[in-house]
Amino acid sequence: MVAKNIGEDKEAKSVASVDRIIHEPARFNIMAYLSVIQSADFTFLQTQTGLTWGNLSSHINKLETAGYVVVEKDFVGKKPHTMLQLTDKGRTAFSDYRKKMRKALNTLPLK
Amino acid sequence: MERDKELKELEQEVFRSYFKDGLWDIYGALILLGFGLTIVISWDYLILVFATLAVILLLFRRRIVVPRLGRVKFSSERQTKTKRSVLIAMVILTFTALLGVVFFVLFSTDSMPRWLDIWMGDHFLAAFGGMLALLVAVAAYIVGVWRYYGYAALTFIAYVLASILRPNDIEAIPILIAGSIILISGAVILTRFLRKYPLPPQETDGS
């Protein structure tokens, strides 16, 4: 009984230690898409994630502040254009997050 | 491994999303319709029409698809895979073209073996359709879009039927029907795409 409680404690700690910035579903989605490509613009992420322009912008700001995403602004013709890319820190954080979540979920009983 | 598989599937899904506009379907359909019409009107400048269509298609994609789906740079792994697949397609295309040249030289110099002459006379359309279908299947493999395999099968069936119907001088009909089916499919996909992805608001420079 004691051993079981210790195990559950470890699981709880494992879940509690996941990266809260990535844990938010919309940001997780953004990180997942950016992790499988080199870079993309706002429109691409909007069509893939289904987020509104303002919502996406707000989440990108948080990811940028955390140093997970780098935002590059340039011009295509005369129009402003923003490309987004995961930083090395972002890739590592996303990978760690996935490992922790998988580990935590795998140790939970099904019923 | 499972983690890699999930990410790989997501990456494939993203890559495939760039082919859900139906424009390549329409282009392929117009080529097939062109081949069908050539049989009817035997026009020699068809290749120029295809080239013009290709340019129009690329311009159309740039103006219609990119503003709606956005810009993406795929990983270097994906870029390498695409280049490799395109290279395979180019090898098949070159082989097909060389085969055509060989047949043309043999035919024009009257040095075609008799059995081949007879076989080509009977099955030329089916052989050509087979090559065309192979190219479409390679394209389907490169982009991972399942409906393109269907188009490859449809193209092959149309040309086999054309080969069978050739003695009755109605060989163009199955090719034109197949082209029309693909054209309708492409038009439906394009309409759905335009409805699903309206033009997003323009970015501002913040000033």
C-alpha cells in the first residue's frame, strides 16, 4: 500500500513537472506543427491549428517570450510577412514534454 | 520509435495539405483531355498548350493557394525525400521518352521487327496509357495523395478501353470520359478548398 502511494506520488510529481507553457493545448498544437517543419508563417499555422488570428498571436508571444519560438519579420513584395521557427531550446523542451507526458500516462492504470 | 512515427504522420499530413486544392487534378485532367482531343483533331502543337497550362497553373497556385494556406519551409529531410522522388520520376520520364524515340526511329526507318510492328499496331494505346498511369502513380507516391492512385488506375483503364475500341474509331471516348471525371473531381476539390479557406486578413507592419 505504501509502495503504491510512493509510485502515485512519483507520477503526480512527473505530471506536475511538465512544462506549463507547452501544456496548454493550443500552444502544444503550435509546437507540434513547428517541430515537423523548418519554418512557417502565421497563415499556415492558422489554417493548420484552426486558431483565430488574435489567439494565435497571443500564444506565439508566450512561446517567443519563453524562447521556444523565434519570430522573423520580413517583407514579401511590399507586404509584411512573419515566419516562425522553433529554437533549439524549443525543440528540446517539446521533446522533454512529450517524454514526461508519455511516461506519466503510461504508468497510469487503464481502469 | 512510436514518437517518431506520430511526428512523421503529422509531417506527412502537413505535406499532403498542400495538394488539397485540386489544381493538380485539374491540370492532369486537362492533359488527359488534350490527349483525347489529339486523337480526334490530330493537333501537333498540343505540347505548347500543356506548357502554357503549366505556367497558368503555377501562377494560379501562387495567387490562390499560398495566400490561403500560408508559406511553409519543410524540413531538410523532407526536401531530400522530395528531390529523390522527383529524380525517380525524371528517370522514368526520360526512359519513356527514349523508348518513344527508339520506336519512332525504328518506325521511320522501316526497321521495326515485324512482331513488334504488329504488337504496337494492336496495343500502342494501352502501352502509352500504361506509361502515363505509371507517371501518375509515381506522382501519387511522391505526394502521398491516395486519389492520385485512383487517377492512375482510371487513366490505364481508359487507355486499355481505347485500345479495344480503336477498330471502331471511337478510341478517344474513354480517354475523354476519364479526363472529364478527373476534371470534375478537381473542380469539386477546388471549390471546397476555396470555401474552407477564405483569404485571411493581411498582416500589418505595426506602424
